Amino acid sequence: MPRKMFFTRGVGRHKQQLQSFELALRNAGIERCNIVTVSSIVPPNCRIISRERGMKELKPGQITYCVMARNRTNEPNRLVGAAIGVALPKDSSSHGYISEHHCFGLTAKKLEEYTEDLAATMLATTLGVEFDPDTAWDTRKQEYKMSGQIVRTQSIAQTAEGDKNGLWTTVIAVVIFCEK
């Protein structure tokens, strides 16, 4: 069961779509791992660590579990984005939630807010926290924290404009799980 997790992100450009993805993995620092994507649950007692600390725990060739948002384009100047959001409960022996989203045309800040909101809303509904879904995220974020049941939310996004010469541009945002 993973005990730690960390955020990373990357962007890659290449004439081949697959190579563009590889370069995004390299930019994120996780190209040497055998990536296995999983769904949206943060295991109980799993804590967020820094990227620098997490990277030290990765070994070449290891099976590495993650939640990944990924997007790509070969359209010149098209804004492409991917983001991950995390929400953790106050009770660390309970599970949290991770959301992933990819889209076109949104800034990194908007993507981060969106995925953080998604993760917090999934956790809030599980915990029975009452909220108005039509309220702005900033307001609901305060409501969630004031409930005392959601202790932390965090997000990461990667955006890039499509290469002006039509190369494939791939963006990734990732939460990596560490076993130790």
C-alpha cells in the first residue's frame, strides 16, 4: 500500500506522437519507470511529499503506480492542458480523492482550480459535507475546510501551446505513488 505520493508534470514536443509523450515523461522525470495508471483513490495514511524527495525513491525499471492526466495536439498555437487535483480528509486513516482532467483552451490556474474542486467535491460527498454545488470554488473551499473534515487540497497543471510548426505537443500532470 503506498504511504507517500508526489506531484510532477511535463511537456514534450516531437514529430511523432509517441516520442512527444516520451519527452513529456522525461521532462517530468519519470521516463525510467514502468508507469501503471490507477483510478482516483488516495490510500489511507498516504501523505504528500516533495517532488525532489519522491524522485529519490524511484528506481529505473520499477513498476510505478500513478494517476495521470494527459493531453496532446499537433495544431499550431492550440492551448493544451492536463491537471491533477487531490483532496485529503482530516482523518488520515480514511481515503482521499484524486481527480484528473485534460482539455483545450484553459489556463493552468483555471485547470488547477477545476481539478482541486473536483477532488474536494468527491471527498465532500463521501464524507456527507453539505454544500451548494452552484457556489464558486473559493467559497466552497472555505466551507469544506470549516467543516473540519477536509484538511488539505492541492493541484498541479501543465499547459503548453501547440508547436507553431505542427509538431506533436504532449502535456502530462501526474501524482506518483511511493511504496516505502
